[in-house]
Amino acid sequence: MNSFLRHTALLGVAITAGTVFGGWWTVPLIAGAWTLIFPRRASVLSAAVAAIVAWSALLAIASRSGPVGELAELLAQILGITSAALLAVTVAYAALLAGAAALLAQAIRPSQLSAER
């Protein structure tokens, strides 16, 4: 379990940096490449959790320096949902991007999954 947490935390840092410097589209690139380089049985879960933590942290940081709450409220009103639901969908999007990329990477390189690191 300790290895899973370390692996997930490092991937989260990579996803955070990728998002800050390259945008949202780097999430699947980083998660897929990470899974190819460090294949594990729990890569999909690790990638999804890392993306949730990374984007949650970025939203928390942005909310301290900008009007994230007001923007979320406005978009939620336009979409007809609550602002909490909008924020949940935002981090779920990152999780789906990362998890899908990790799953695809596992399909590309299935023989490496049995070698648990």
C-alpha cells in the first residue's frame, strides 16, 4: 500500500505540473506515459486518484487568488446544476482522462502488468 501511495503522489505532482504548464490535455499524456513506464495492476485507479487530487489542489489554489466560486456559481446557473456538482464534474473529468489513458496504456503493454513494482 505504501508503494501505491508513493506512486500516486508522484503521478499527482506530474499531472499538476503538466496541467499548469501545458493545459488539460497533458493529463492523459502524462497518465498514459506513466503507466507505460511504470506498469502496475492498479495503474488505472492510481491515475484517476492522482488526477482528482491534482485538479482539486489546483482549484483550491486558484480559488484563493481568483473568483473561482463566482465563476462556478455562474456556470452552474447556466447549466442548471449546483456549483458543487460543477466542481465535482470538473475533477471527475480529470479522473476520466487519466484513468482512460492508463487503461489504454495497459492494453498496449499487457505483458508488463504482472511485474508489480
